[in-house]
Amino acid sequence: MDWPKAKLGTVVEILDSMRKPVKAGERIQGPYPYYGANGQQGTINDFIFDEPLILVAEDGGHFFDSSRPIAYRIEGKTWVNNHAHVLRCNPDMDISYLCHQLARYNVQPYLTGSTRAKLTKGALERILITKPPLEEQKRIAAILDKADEIKHESAKARILRKDIVQSLFYDMFGDPVANPMDWQIEVLGDICGVGSSKRVFKTELVEEGIPFYRGTEIGKLGNGEKITPSLFITKQHYDTLKEHSGVPKIGDLLMPSICPDGRIFTVINDSPFYFKDGRVLWIKVDQSVINSTFLRYLLKAIFYSNYENIASGTTFAELKIFALKKMTLPLPPIGLQNKFASTLELIQKIPATEVLVETNTLSLAQEMLT
């Protein structure tokens, strides 16, 4: 929809003259939240405001990080310092709708200051916002509020799921470093292939073809993030590597060598890819000896509690191939490993949330904010 635009200063009243900073050492803690540019910064024993408001960062905000908001809502008895603008919506402006629109607004063209970026009151008033009729604002806000609710519930579900899996692992196998169940000890290099990739030179990279991942990208994949590859090798080059030195197969594990903190990526399908040598470690798993899923969580548990004794380096922790090869680890019976993996698969099938938003409607609502 081609909704009209309006300057922010025409749809809100800016209450900056009422805000008051209080130094941390002079602030008396109390029942009222004390707000700054990026959210609550403690409590105080008095309040200035007592109504629904929008706060927009004046300085010190996340102006250059689009993934983090620069505006948020407050209500009730509150105190605001001088690092956040205070906005009261006019009657024809829905507060939730406007807050969604401002939260990740690109205000960089409006900023001043060479050392510390600042969004002045005058610049704030000039910001252009999309202003549909009030009922349409409320409809869009309701959709986006529900989307935020889903994200929040999904995040809680992911944390809960992670805790359940961790508890399941320790219940079944115990602490892998202490090995209280006295499992047989094996050397990783004796039961798995451990190494890295064949070197690929910059001149061999192309603009499209088979994805080529670096250490940071493997780390993101190990955290469950989706990434868009930016480097590639040709299909012919990939086939040569596959024939002579091998490529990752289903069940193999990959991890960045820098700061080995459990960001371990499991190859789960036959989609072809290759990766940078040196900064990515490759464990070739024999599933008849050790279950790939079990090994991933075993290594995560070991790295979490003991990686400072495994990795080396004075500037940053780096896990070398030889150190990974000689790593000792407890090896429970393969049947028990497989039981853990199948139980984990069932846990991961539990929906993150039962709340759903119709995708096209959500996309339309987000488009209307721009």
C-alpha cells in the first residue's frame, strides 16, 4: 500500500525536557526502573513519567547494528536519563506500530558527531515514518506483536531444549572428563580420521559453483545458523578433490580451529561443499565405531570444561590437528550412543512453539513499516 509519510515530529510530543540523569553513585535504588539509551539500567526511588511511552536512543545506541533495536516501549512509573529521547504518541498514532517502525530504523543519515554518534532532537523530528490510518496501524502492530511473541517463545524453547539435551547426555554418560561411569578410554585419532582440507588457492576461487566455507562460516553452521556462501570452487575442482583427497560425507564433523568452544558442524546431507585448510578441522567418522551425534555432544562437553588444556596459543586459543588426534575420550557401547542419538532426534522434533503467524501477512506488515 502507498501510505502517506509524515515527519516524526508531527505525530508525537517529545518530552525530553522532563528527563533527568542521575549518576550511578548518587542513585538510590528503589521500585522504579531507570532507563537509558538501550534499556533499563537499574532502579531508582522516584519516578518522572507514568504513562505508555517510546524511548529512542539519543547517543550510545545501536545505530550501526541493524539486528538490535534503537527504540523500545516503556509504561508505568519510570525514570529516564538524558541518553534517550522520550516520545508520547498523538491520538492518531498507535504506540506499538510506531515503536516497531522506529526500533530498527536506519537513522545513520540523521546522525551527527565524529567520535560519538548522536541523534539530536531536531534530527529525530525530521525522521520520515509511514502513517496508514489508525485502524491499519493497529492491525499491523498486532501482527508484529505476535511475531515478537513467537520469537520470544521460540528462544525460550531453544534454551529449554538445549538444557534437556545436556541433562540427557550427562545422565546417560556422566562427565566425560571425570568419566565416573568408567567407560573405556580411546584416542580420537585411533577411531576417527582427523585432519583438514587440501589447500585451495585464492586464484582457484570463482563467483559461483560449489560453496567454499571458511572457519567463521563453519562456526556459524555449527551454531545452527543459516549462511549464504560468498566463495566457491568449480564443479570440476570439487570432483578432483573428491576423487583424490576426499570431501566431507554425511556424519563427518567440522569445527573452526580458533577458540574451539563447541561450534561443531555435522554434515547431514549430500549437498556438495568444501572448506578452507588450516582454520577448519575435519573429523571423518566411522559410524560403526562411534555415533556421529554422540561424538559431537561428547566433544562439546569436553571443550566446554577442558578446552584450555587442549588448545594452545598465546594470542588466541587454537586447536591443532595433532592435539585433536591425541585427545582421549570415554567410549560407551555403540548401542547406548545410538540410543542417545535417537532420543535427541525425538526431542528436536518437538515444535519450538505452538503459535503460528501466516507468513504472507507478516511479510506484508513488515513491508508497510518501510
